[in-house]
Amino acid sequence: MRMLAKNTKGFSLLELLVVVAIIGIISGIAYPNFSSWKKDREARAFTEKVTNLFSAMSASAQRGSYPYAQVYFKFDQGTFKVYGKGMVQDSMTKLLNAGTALNCAMVTAGYWTKHDIKIIESDQVALSINSNSAVCFSQDGSYYKTMGNLSGESTMIICAKSLAVLTGSCPTTASTGLTKNGVAQQAYLIEWNRFSNIVKKRWGSNGWTIQ
């Protein structure tokens, strides 16, 4: 019995090349958008965690569980680490009774209670500061201090690492790189004061807006 030949047809080489070319074009268009989204997501997640740590440590100071509390930024070969450090009431009282000023020390051994909270470390984001820095909160705001690059500051910027390729730190204004060719770049700002008011903002076409 003779079997009927099947009417099969495969792709020609030309058709295959056309499909590959179309896939390449689509990928080329989509990749920059995906890359931009990924960088923004990393900066946003880092900012969220830092904001939460600011809120947690300032709240600890207000409640008195750690009447002197610190948010400490440590820089280690391009990796950013953020810690929360607290001082219990007994330690704080002893220092004050001895006439020792509270100094928001960043490295003094034994100064802080051995209770560090490392919330995140990342080598995919940049900050507007580029050396070890700290912010310290107290229960009534009287011992509030800032150290390092944050000395005298009440804001800091977190951005995608690609924005900091020239200076190593995030640009701080539209003219220094937060806006390029009329397009707002991925950047976030954390704002605080001695009374524990913590605000997170995002950079956009209309400047900084609260998130």
C-alpha cells in the first residue's frame, strides 16, 4: 500500500533570518527600558529601607528605648552599608554625669550598645555622600547631631549608580545631572530634622515630590 506523502513545509533560511532580526530589534528596544526600570527599582528599594531605618531609630529615641540613636552610613570599596545603633539610658546617663558630651561617634569602640541593625548593603546604588557619615537623634532633640559628609545637612540623595560615574556621588541639582536632555533621572531624597520628621521624595519633571 502506497503511503500518501505529507505536505510539510519548513522555514526557509531567509524567513529564519527575518525572524531573528525582528527578535533582535524588539530586544534592542525593550532592553534600555528594562535596564532603566531595574536601576530605578534598586534605588527605590534601597531608599525605602534607609527611610524605614531613619524612622525606626528616631522613634526609638522618642520612646526612650534607645534615648540616643544613630543612623550610620559606612562605605567599603563601593559597597554602601547602613546601620542603626542605639545607646541605652544607663550608658547615656553615665556619660552625661561624667561631663562627657554626646558626640554621635561613628567608630569609638564600646560607645554604642552592642545592638547594630544592618538593614542593607548595595553596590548598585550611589549616595550624595562619599565618606562615612552619621545622623544621631535624641529624645527631645537636644542632642541631635550630624557627622561626616552629613554634618550640617538635613537631606541626602540616593540614585542609580550610573548617575554617579563622574564624581562617585549622586548629582544634587538638575544642572549637575539629575535631569539629562530634559528627562528626569532615577533619584530619591530623604529629608529629616531633629524632631524625627522623616520624609521621602522622588525626583521628577516637577522637581522633588513627596512619596
